[in-house]
Amino acid sequence: MRAIILDRPSEDFDALRVGEMPKPEAGPGEVLVAVAYCGCNFADTMMRKGIYPHPKGYPLVAGSELSGVVAAVGPGVDGFAVGDRVAGFVENAASFADYCVAPVERLVIVPAAIDLKVAAAFFVQSLTAWHLLHNVSKVQSGDTVLVHAIGGGVGLYLTQLAAMAGATVLGTVGTAGKEQRALDYGACFVVNRGETDFVKAILAFTGGKPVDKLYDSTGGSILDRSFGLMRGLGHVVSYGEAEAKPFDNLWGQLVLRSLTFTRFHLGHVDFASPIWQRGVETVFGGVANGTIQVPIEQVFAFEDAAAMYQRLESRQVAGKLVLAVDPTL
């Protein structure tokens, strides 16, 4: 079968290639999926460079998010049958291929109202956002929340879901032109960090009122400066380090205002829990009925995977990049 293979972690794209791999087989508790489309996430670019915080061995088949059709089920699998349309993600990569084996608990039946291309474009980011807001953090109506990288994939779902919960959504972007979609999706105020002191701009907008909750995928100096915006007993949730890891003074920042700090990764959720099921029902139902928008920025042919990585790493994307593996499914 065809696969997008990362031979080694590298800054150079020559380590990323289309190659042939043996077709995998589903083991106990697993499902073999004939892949239709894959979503590209910032985590994929980190795996390419070897800086992903959950290390992988190399060489590896890239990709963690997919949609497709069940080709086979392993022993002990209930609830899925050959021919079912599914979407999901795999913790150890391997989705950028004609076939992918996935643990049954990380797959969801795709409703007939959702196209498989769309199904590959929201699973990881929307469920990450939902759990940031409703599992590790508890957003309330009337909260003021700040979302860094609000124009990116997770940021746009945080915007929609937080606004649906009755929160006032503020955000920052690092690239001009990425503000508008977040505003269209329910944000009240978005500032470009590259052009304006975002701390001063946000305090001016709120009239000095502090922020209740911060959702951060940047880390580094952006996160460090953001603590000055937080109210006492506020909650900071980290889910990425696009700029850098949090600074070593993190403890000192937290004790200044008795803040709660949480680091979140979707793979650590209990997939058998009621709260996981509630998240799935909410986001899939919202996408199916149109209350949650799925912004697909561009679809790439399988052989153009390197161009997809380059596009995402350009930081010019306000939406989702999708890899077409077998659009005929």
C-alpha cells in the first residue's frame, strides 16, 4: 500500500516521502480502515521535526487523523462492521496511508449527513476544543476567555464552542488576515500580536477587567506575558508550544494569583467515559446540523503531502488542510 513515510526527524522535507508499506492487519480490539481523507494538524509538523512532546520512533508512517470505510475488524470488536463510514485518530501515527489500523475506542461512526472529507477535517481539533472547555476546564456563561492562535484549527472551534456556552471570546493571532474568521465565528475582539501589544490591547478592550480562562497553544514568551491578564483563581490551559515550552518561571507566575494550570492532550481522555461520548455527540451533531462550521482551507493530493506540510508551517492557514487518500470511498 502507499504511505507517507518520515524516515527521520528533520527540518528538511527530503525526509518525507511517498513509499510502499505492507498492508496492516487488525488485531484484537482494532479496526482496519480503508482511508479516504486525512486531516493535517500542527502535531504532524512537530513529528516531522522530531519535537513532538509524545515521542515517536522513526521511520514512521505519518498522520494521526483520518476518515474512511471499515475494511476489516479484529477479534472482539463490537459496534463496527465492514463498510461502515468512520472517522477517528491514532495516537502512534500511521493514518497517511491507503490503510490504517485504529483502536476501536478512537473511532466514531460518521453520520450520513457528514461527508468523509469533512469528517477528516474536524475530529481532533473540535474534540480537543470541546474537552478544553468542558472537561479539563469548565467554561461558564458570562466567562471572559482568551484564545491564543484563535485563527488556527483548534482556535476556531474554541471560538464557536465557547460562544455557544455564553462566554465572551477574545483572541490573538500571529499573522495578519487570520482575524476575520474568528470574528465571524463569534469572537468579540481579536488582536494581531505582531502589530500590537496584545496585553495592553485586551485590557483596553475589557476596560481593565481580567480574563477568567486562557487557552494557549503558543507557550514561551506569549504565555508568560499572558499571566498578567488573568484574574485571581483563574484557569490557564496549555495544549501546545508553537513558540516554545513554558518558561521555567511557571510556578512563580501561578502563585502570584493562585492560578490553576493544566496541560492537555486529547489522547489522555478516557474514551470509555460518558464525557467522551458527550463530546462526540456534541461536535458530530453540531457539524451535522450546521451549528458548528468546519473551515476546510485546502485539499491536497496524496503525492503532494510535502506541500501540505509546507503550507501548514507557513502559518498562513486559517482553517483545515486535508490530504485526499482515496476520495472514491
